[in-house]
Amino acid sequence: MKLLALKPKPQELLLNFAIMTVVPTPGGKNASDHSKKSLAILDHTGERLFPLESPKRISTCCFFSTTDQMVQIQELLLTSSEYFVKSLKRDSIIFKLTVCSAPAKKKVFIIKNICNFISSTHFNKIANAWAMKINNIFFYKMLFQINLFFWEKFKFNFFKLNVLSLSGLAFYSYRTFFYSDAKNQVVYNLFPKEDKFIRKSYFGGRCEIFKHLFFEPTRLYFYDFNSFYPYIMKNYPMPANLPKIYKEFYLNTLPPTERENIQNNFFGFAKITFITPKTISLPILPVRENSRMVFPIGTFIGTYFSEEINLAKTHGYKIIYHEIYDYNKQFLFNDYVNFFYNEKCNTSNPLNQSLGKACLNTLYGAFGLDSNKKMILMDYTRLADFKPSDLENIVTTDLRENHIGFGKELKSKGRNVGISSAISAYARISLYAYMLEYEKQLVYVDTDSLVLTKPINSASISSSLGALKKVHTNINDGIFMGPKFYALKFKKEQEKLIVKGFNATELNWSFNDLKKQFLREYNNITSNSALASNSVTINLVEKNTNKIHPLTLDTIKRPFLKTSQGIFTKTKNVPPSGI
């Protein structure tokens, strides 16, 4: 591992960041009135208020705030005659605010979103370990400790970096301190045409339900892999260097032996037509249907990673090759995974544990950053200063009482989605081995976890990197309603609900109620055809407001199947006309 030759300046850890929030101005009676609010700054000198009319009193350090607070800060600054504001957004989430003084639009300070650097799910864990409330002082200490972590390990100050998230910080750490272009370990940024081709092979983790519910309580066993993706990154070769590209017309000009040699031994990505075996119960190659990843039976065209194609061929898939990208094999992440896995496992500091885990889990996704998924830079101008020429190259506008915001698209820098695609494909391959071994006992799989009706051989259970570990083995019953939407009932009548996008503690629910809802909905539909667009709707109710959230579960992934034991599923069969 190489380190930059930086001269440490410990005082920098204190001098160039602060927490900024919106608070009622002392004496203000109406907290909702922008004129009765001001900016609160918390740094190493303590908490202070800055009047909006005095921008020069705010230093040029890097400020941080939470997602909700950044929206309020932007609203507040737009009421001032002293400021112009630019916001950088993706999917309506503010990543950064750049605040400039009027009228010269000279940058005064920037504000970054703290929630992009540490997951909100870790806030409570860290706050409990520190015996602190989640407030400005907590966020200040957390940011200080994050920077101290990277300073002590790598001697860089992340407040000075132009990174907007922890995945960006992980990517910077890897490229600066762990990546080496020696020994042919070169990972190039892809050109748009290459990115478009390879990105079609980039699927997520496999998430499928095989048994929705049992008519009688059934003992279940829940397992997941220990740091699954980091294990893949460390132990499997990745596509590196520039590829050799074989077009279909060229492949067809080659002698059969040479053509087959290329098709059987290339390492990389290929556009193919594949025909599945008619009787395969666990299909291997995924396809996208209505933006969802499904594993059907039929004939399809798609782009896939070579190792997943090879697995499919061993299970009877017929493959026709149209285009091949052939790369060198290289192990790229051994030192990186070892370093951060050690930080995750061998420290008592809860924040360092969270940082180690996050750096392990976010790096692979940073390689897959979509350069076509643009960020929007909103530049706000007073209506009095508006010029028609400002509308050039505008993709969106935001009209306020005294301001108008003009949004322009900013392309992300291209990276190499081939790395992300290979890692996620290796993960599906590894998961498939266990799915095949325990096929009759499968209940639910999700990326790096399995739920079975039978315990896994104890020889496969371990706490080592990439090994299976027990999560729950005392489950008396379960309902699996949709991807990342299930309820478990344990011994001693304890119950647990997992539903993506909701906090289960804020919902009014019970295991028996969900089971009755599912059965009532299911009895109103029929599922005689594998192509039937049947669905059930489960209503979730908030405790405090009684607001109802209807969640519709469909048969896009696997059609319903009623058996004597319960409501299960069957493999989706798409006829040739579905190509």
C-alpha cells in the first residue's frame, strides 16, 4: 500500500469544517417565518448565530448539514438579499449547496449533506455507544471522528476533497492508496459506447420468493454471508486492461475450432441469445421485465458476464454469441479488503466499525456510477435579474416568490461498470450453489441471504470472510410477501417485520393480521396461467396517524402456486413470442 507524502497539520482537523443548521432567531415569535430564523454554526469554538445580512462573518470552511436541514437552509438563504444559492441534486436529494455573496456571486461557503457520509441507520447505534443525543454536537463529533479516521490511516483531510458521499470517499481511498497500475492491473474509465454495452450486463442481487406462506406454522432457518461482496472482491479475478472486441461477423469468419476457443475461454462480457432448458426449475441468467430482474424460462437476448454464461452452459443453456469483450484477469482488491475488514472486525470504536463496513460495501457500486444518470445543478437568480438568455440548456426550473432556479445537467465522470457487473455476477453464482443444494427447502433469497426449511450443514457455517453465518434459527413461522417485505414469528411469540422504505416500529401490525390479509387477497384471484398478472395488496398502517400504505405484490418475478402446504411460487415460463 502506498501513502501520499503529506505533511500532517493536526490543527486542520479543527479549522475547516462546521455544522450548519436553521434555528429560530432569539426573540422571534413565529418559528415558521423565514425572517425570524437564522443560521446556527457549530464548530470547535462553540455554537453561534450568524445574521444573514453579514456574510463576511461566515468563514470559508466546509459546512455540513442533514438532508431536511439543507432544504430549510436553502429556503432561508433565498430570502436574503445578500446571497445567491446553487444546489447540486440527484433524485431530489441535495448533495451540496454552494453559497455566494451578492452581487458579485463570489463563493462564500459550501454545505455538504452529512447523511451521504454515514448512513442514518448507524446514527442510533453510534449515539448509544457515545451516550449522546442525536443533535448538532453529535454530528460535529461524528464528522471530527470520520476525518480523524482517514487522517490517521492515510494522512488526508477529507473536508478538502471534492467528494459528496462515502462511496466517493471509498473510491478516492482505493485509487489513491491501494490501486496500482503495475503488473497490468489497469482499470480504464470506459468510453460511452463501451459503458452502454457492458452496463446491460450489470444486474443487482438475486431476490426471489419461493414460498410465500405456510398454512401451518413451519420452522425456518435464516442465514447470510459474512461481508459477501468484499469476499467476492478479494477472492475473484476482475476484468482489467483494454479488451479485445470480437464482433459477430468476425467470429463467423473464423474456423470453427478457433471460434469455439474464443467463445469458451474469453473472460469479460458478451451479448448473446440464450435458450433455457424447458424443465429447469432454477434459471440462471436474469432478464429485465418492467424494470425488475426476473429469472424466467424461454429464449432471450442480453449481455452477461462470462462466468455467469459458463455456469448457464453447464446447466444446459444453449448460447449464440453476437459480440464479445475479452479482458485480462486481475486481482485488484486484496489489500483494500484486508485493510477495511480489519478495521470493521478489530476495533471497539463503533464509528470506525461503521466506516470499515461502509467502505467495504460501497466501493463496488462506485465503479458502476452511471455517467448517464445526471446530477442537476440548480442556480437561483432573483426574478428582477432574470434574462431570457438564462434559459439556454435548461432542463428544469424552480419558481419561488422572489427567485427562479435554473437547472442544468451535470454528467458524472465515467468509471468502469465492468467491475461492478463482475462482482454482482460472482455473488449470484455463489448464491446459486446453495440454492441448488437446498432447492427443495428454499423459502426466500435476497442477494447475500437465504431462508430455508432445513438447517445448513454445520461445516459450512463460520465467522470468516465470505462464509455463511446463522442469523435466526428459532423462527416458528414466516410470511414472505414481496422482495424485502416479510414477517417472522419466533419462539416466545416474538415477531419481526422487514419492509423496505418503512420503520416497522412506526407501523401498526401483527403477524396474524398480515397472514389473514394475504390469504384473503389470494383467495380473490386465480393463478392458472404462468402469465397471469395476478396481484395481492397488503395494507400497512402508521401507528400515530393511521395513514394507510397499500403495498401491491405482483407475479412479475414468479407466479403464485397453491399447494397443500401453503402458497408457494413456480418458475416463470415465457414463450418465444416474448423475446
